[in-house]
Amino acid sequence: MDVHHLPLVLFTVIGQMCVGTFLCLGVMQLVVSARHGRAVAQRIIEPVVYAIGPVMVLGLVASMFHMHDITHTLNVIRHWRTSWLSREIIFGIGFAGLGFAYALLEWFEVAGFRLRQVVAALTALFGIALVWSMAQIYYSVPTIPAWHNWAVPFQFFGTTAVLGPLAVGCALMATAALRARHAAHDVATPAANPAHGGPTARIRGRIRLFTNEGVARV
């Protein structure tokens, strides 16, 4: 295997996984909210949402090493009108940025639920556009018949649809294991209310809400 292309492979797979994870969480939020209420859905989904951003940033950083000189990174976006590669980077950065904004709004519970949902919808749209741009980089090359056919976009979105739920399942299992561990060793200690105290107390309170299964969200 040519290791020079490994950063590109990492970015492609990580990007598809992050988009699939975010879309899967969106569907879960709608279903769980309808059946069990918004608070339950938020408690299940929030820890996974906060993990998407760092992973996506890792993928973007990895993509920079596919170029011979990473100082030319900004030049990649100059030809967004004609280049699917430029659009891929723009939509990737947009997906990561909007996802980060959504995570901040959720963390501090500001701007209202409806506005947060609008930001989440925009993030999802940028994610879908990112996967489409990835596929078009290959599909738009008519001189390579193996790439220039309908199967390529199907495969890219298929990978997104498979990796996303798998990542969500793994994250939920890890969260459940962490909560069970804390419940076994810290069951007598009440969780701090993240609405009270300074920034440090708020952060600790939020973390305790994620790691203590039996504590209701306040």
C-alpha cells in the first residue's frame, strides 16, 4: 500500500463516519423524544455528540498531510467554483464548525431548543454535502470507468450509513459502561447541579450528569 495516500483514506473514512454518526443521532433524537421525552433523548445523545467534533478535526488534520507541503492547505479552497476537492474541504470545515457550534449551544443550553435544531439541521446538510463532494471527486473523472458510474456515490453513502450507526452503538456502550462504573463506586454522592457555581463547577456538574446513570437532569 502506498502510505502517501493513507491520510486521504483516513479523512474519507473518518468524515463519512462522523456524518453518519450525526445523522443517526438526529434520527434517534426524534424517535426517543417522541416516545420518552426530550430530556431522556438529550441525556442519551449528548455524550456522543461531543465526541464527533474532535474526531472530525482529527480527520481534517490528517487530510492536510496528503499534500507535499501543508503550508499550501489554504490554496485548496481557492477553486471551489470548479473543483470538487475544494468543495469537499469547504463542506468538511463547515460540518465541523457547525457541529462545534451546535455542541456549544447544547452544552450551555442557550439560544432555545428550536434554534439549536436549526443549527443541527444545517450541520446535517453540510455533512450530506461533504459525502456527496467526496463521491464526486471520483465520479467526475470520466476517463476512469470504474469511478465514473452510479455505484461510487452509492458506496460512499453506504459507508456513511454503516459506519454511523456502528460508531453510535460503540459510543453508547462505552457511555453505559462508564455510568455503570461510576454508579458502583459513587452511588451515594449526588451529582452537582450544572446551573450553579462557577465555570469549573458547571463543567464538573455536566460531566457528572453524563457519568451517573441514576441522576435526573436538571
